Amino acid sequence: MSAIVTDQFRIANANNFVESVLGDSNNYYIFLGLSNPGTPSTPVGFGRSTTWDDSPSDPPSPIDNQQYLSHYRNTALFGKKLNSSNIRRIVRKVNWVSNNRYEMYRHDYNVGNLTPISKSARLFDSNYYVVNSDFKVYICIYNGSHGDIGGTTNLTGNTSQDEPTFTDLEISAAGTSGDGYLWKYLFTIPPSDIIKFDSTEYIVVPSDWSTSTDFQIQSVRNAADSNINNNQIKYVYIENGGSGVYRSGTYNIKGDGSGAKVNIEVDTSGRITKTIVISGGSGYTFGIVDFGHASTDTISNPAKLIPIIPPSRGHGYNIYEELGADKVLAYSRFDDSTRDFPTNTKFAQVGIIKNPEKYSSATLYSASEYSSLGAIKLTSEFDAIPTIGNKIEQSTTIGDIARGYIASYDTETKILKYYQDRSLNFANTLDQTDRNDVTSKANVIGFESTTNTISDGTFTASINTNFSGITTTIGSKEINVGVIFNDGLANPEINKNTGDVIYIDNRSLVERDSRQKEDIKIILEF
């Protein structure tokens, strides 16, 4: 038995994801993680590689299982919430270029009826819409193509000569060259979306198309609603012009809708050479032109006219269906605006996590950003600067060793941030193979707020046990350090055993700097 997952299923999944992000019951965050992915000169642990940044291998492919998903959470650094301003549906970018050919929109492309230019089995893989130089988006209603008209065919249409620039609500030619193209204006990408989301490969589709109160979007959407305007069908394609029995005039389009009419022109041999829709009607999922033949008529060379059925109620009514918007772009910018996002760190993973919980409760975390690192306030005097990625240790009062990896160190506030992952406890085998130090190393031990020092082998420092709160004063400047300290220690803001990691990407190691910002763009394809 054959089966397919339809385009509409993918489009619906993209819509559902966006709605889930924007709804009140879920919280999604883009996060950065893994500050020590491993190089030949640094320690290598679980989920890391000595050739992480070596070409041609580059970073290893992420692994999707429960073991690695928990590891991604453990090595995460910090996250920023997704909201309505940083998530958009996207579609392929098809720039309008003079002298290019563009496919016309048709509802019936398939493996047996490929698109004439790109030979695609899917409408959405063809170039049937364009974005112009002013970031206005148009769909191609007609490109000058036709089937057999007395032995003459033009299946691929003409080259486009006139760039569409109009914002009229009805289909129109773009200029006076006579290239045969008819375009339908859909929307203009706003400058704010261009800055955040534009790329060489994709363009952004407006959010909340069906409910938006933006005047331009409302105008396009309402003008396309054939239930109101009786204007669903915009073009009737000539597959075969026929001959002999046809006469110029206006004819009804029959089918499961009503109200559509097309005017045809014929030549001296009774061959159809031109069609103009004068009423688009509504409610059609299929149509056929009724020429009014009697049941006894003989049609020796029958014409074949194909009314092109738009998606939904008309072109522009539902642009997600019309443009095949089955991809979503999530955007986030990490800068130095908060101490939750330390600039003196590195990262080699980018991910999206859904619904992490607060550190000390089962309540969902919902703030706009978070730190997922433990933190230690050091005294002002020690012998060297901590190195990102190094392992720190502390001899605790219970006789065990607390271990962690340095994720960042702020020379101004003397705050060191760290994470603890299983490579500290698996030791050199990086798995569950038995060894003689399981008793002393296998448990995760938390750092203590004591006078006992911490060290990575190159520096040794004491914990500032007198420091509590969320602010510290350096000279005359009060600094919000982002997390709440008690006696020199601070916990992560989220419970790192919670949340669903729904996306992970291993990247070449990036070293953050106060003079740079990281713009993260994640494309999710459904």
C-alpha cells in the first residue's frame, strides 16, 4: 500500500509549532552550550571530539537519544526566550530577475504533470512567486504559456521583462513590454523583518495572516475572499485550443462551485486563442468550461481549457498554503546586555529547549532569559586567571571532590561559572566500564560554600563566602550579576534535568567577545 505525507501536513505542523511558541502554555528558548568541545590540546570528555574543528570532518553530527539529550542540557550555558518578535514562517527566496522564466501557479502539478520549466513534481519546488528589489512578493498567475493552438505551443512561457512593483489588489501586468506575465501582489516584507530574518536563501512570511489587523494584509486577505467577492478563479489555461465549433463569447464554468465565467476569443478556424476570466465565482475545487453543446453535437477537435483553482478561497487569502510555508525561522541575539550572557566564554552547540522548569520547583520557567550555569564568587586575590574549559576541583568537607568545567570567568566581578557533566564522572573511559575509582569519582558532588579553595591546576582561589544577593559594587558602579548568590555560590536558574531539547546543532567553536554579538538563526523544516 502506497502512502504519502502531504504538503498540507507539513504546512500545518509549521503553523502548529508557531502557535505553540506564541501560546501561553509553553516556553521555548534558544540556548548556547558546550564551551569545551575538545581539541588536541584540551581535555576531551563525553560528547566531545579531539577533531571537533578539524576539516574535513568538522563538528560531529548530533546524536538523538535520551543519554545525549540530557548531556546537551548539562553543558548548556544560557538561553533566550522565543516570542512573537523572533519567530517567522519562511519560504524559499526567488528573486525577480529580468529575462528569467517563472512558472505560473497551477493546482495540478504532479509526477505525471511536471512543472514545465523546473520539471518539479511539486508546485512548492518551482519558482512560481518572486520577491522584487523592494521586498514586495508576487505570485505568477500567468506567464504567457499555452498548449496546442493549431500546432503552436509555448509550454515554458515567456521571459519576464517587467519587474512587478504595484500594490493593487487585482492581478495585473507589471509593465508595457507585452511579456505576457500577470502577477498578484501578496505582501511587502517590513524592514524590521528584513534586518532580523533575511538571508540569501529564504524570505519571511508575515505572522498571523488570518487575524492580522495590519491594513495592507487585511486588504489583500479580504480582497481574496471569494465568499465575499465572488472572485476565486483568476485564469483559465489553454491546454488545447480545439477548432471548428467554437465561437467567441462568454461561457459558464461548471463544477462544484458557482458564479465563474470566462470570455474566450477564437480565430477564423474556430480555434480558441485567448481566455479572460470575467467572474471568478466561489467554492470551486474543480471546474470545466461549459460551451453549451447539444448532446447530439460532434466535436471533432475538442478544446481543453483548465480553470486554475487557487488554494483556499482565492489568491492571497491564506498565504501559508499558497506559498507552501513548511519552514520556520527562529532568531535570537546574544550580546553583552546581561551578565546571564557572559562574553568571556565559548560555545560549540546551539539548541532549542521547550519548557524547562525553575531550579528549585516544578514550575515552568518563563522569564525572557536564563543562566543554566552554577556560579562561584571568588576572592580578589589569586595567582592566575581561570581558563575556559579547564576542570576545577574542590575538596569538600564530606571528603569527596567536587568537579566542574569552567564555562566563563568575569575579571571585573570575579565570578566563575561552571557546569558539571558526566565526563567528569565517567573519567577516562567515558562510559560505564568498571574501574578502580568509581567510589571516589562516579557521584556528582556539589561545590561547598567553605574556605576550602578551588583550583584547576594553574590557579587556586578561595570562595568569597561573604557575598550574597544579585548585585555587587565595583568602585562606584553597582553591577547586577544575573543570578542570586548565597555565601558565594549561585545555582542555575533552571533545573537542567527538565525541558525537551527539540533542536541541537554542533558548531565550530565560537569565542565570544564583548565587541561582538551573535545573531542565531535556526531553520526548522517540517
